[in-house]
Amino acid sequence: MVRQESRSLGIVTGERAPELSENGRSVQAELRDRGWAAEPVIWTDEDIDWSRFDVALVRSCWNYHIRPDAFREWTETVEEAGVTLLNPGEVVRWNMHKFYLRELAAEGVDILPTAWVERGSDGNLRTVLRKNDWQEAVVKPAIGTSSANAWRTSVDEAADRQEEFETLVADRGVLETACEILDIDPVSLPYARVDGLERDGDNRDGGDDEQTGEFHLMELELIEPYLSLDAREGSVATFADAIESAIHVVRK
């Protein structure tokens, strides 16, 4: 049971934003107004005693994809220290590797046509494209943030990019209803971002079951999504409400 009298909260960031982003500082100020001793803390700082925090809020760890094993181990270390991690560690670890989309698809969630290339496989890029009847595709690492190491290719240029493709596969695998899968309360997630698009019905993937106008999931961001907190008045307060609600649920 977490100490109820303590109100210490670490806003977890990385070396790129050691003092937080502008939105992050707004969240910090709002939490302080609510009585939290909120401070930025870098997840890779080996001198940090994580047990002094009651809550660790992941916000701007934009370099976690560079050291995925270390980041995964960090989430475990924080929770083993008795700290409430938000989002919960099991969610963060599941969301790190984009093969989670395959699990969601198995549960009936519409995703974009995707080829899954396992880490260490000897797949041929042109073969992957032709097998799926794709003239063009986007190659994306299974662990990555934003568009890092993602690139567009085509059948015509696949041979020229085969070496780059093999390097990506050897490194960490390629990515070509989450709460139900994880069996968690949605309220325990103070933040999430859903990215997707509506298919336009041009049947580019060559299939016969095109669902015109249906939403298709591209990515479910549960680690450090950009929430556009400056886009609407009151968003920071709403986010702080969600954080406190999640803390209450997780601590039960």
C-alpha cells in the first residue's frame, strides 16, 4: 500500500527535455497547485532513488526506443520500488513493441494492411511487397517513436533498399481492445492517443473486402503521446484529473 500522506510525483522525461516541455511544465504547475511535490526526473539517471517517489508519470521519454531493453528494465525497477507507474508498467511494456497491433487485430480491431517481419528473419523486401500485392509500403520498426527509422518504399526500389531492410529486421523486428487484452481498468490509463485513418476505398492492398470509410488503427500510443494540451482551455486541468483518478484506481 502506497503511503497516503505522501504526495511525491516524478514527471519522467529524457535527456532531450530535462526540464520538461512547455506542456510538461504546465502539468507540473497544475499538479503542484493540487498539493503534489511534482518534479522532472530523467529515467536514465542512475543516481535517482526511485523509492522516494509515490508516483512516476511517464511523459517525455523520447529516447526509449534507442535503449528498449534498458527502458523495459527501468519500468520494472520503478514498480519493484513500490512506485505507482503511469501508465502501468504492463501497459508500457506491451505498447513498446508494435506487434501489439497484431493482438488487437486478432480481437477484431481494424488495422491497416500489415506484413509482420520477425526479428532476425531473412525476409526479402521485394518478396514481401509482391506477396501482398503492394506497389508501395511504409517500413517501420517495431520499437520506435514518431517516424524514427520509418521509410517509404516501392517494388521498383526494393532491391536498392534491401540492405537497409535487413539491418532493421536484425536490429529489432519490423512493423509493416487493448484494455481487454491486458485485463485492466481503462481509468488506470490517464493518457492515451489513438492514431488512424479512414480507408478511402481504392483497394490498394488488392483485397476484396475493402471497408470504405471505416476507421483503421495505425497506432495506439500509451507511453508518451503528444496530447496537444495547449489546444483547448482546461486541457491541463482535465489531464491532472485523469492522473489523480488513475492513481486512485491503481492504488486500490
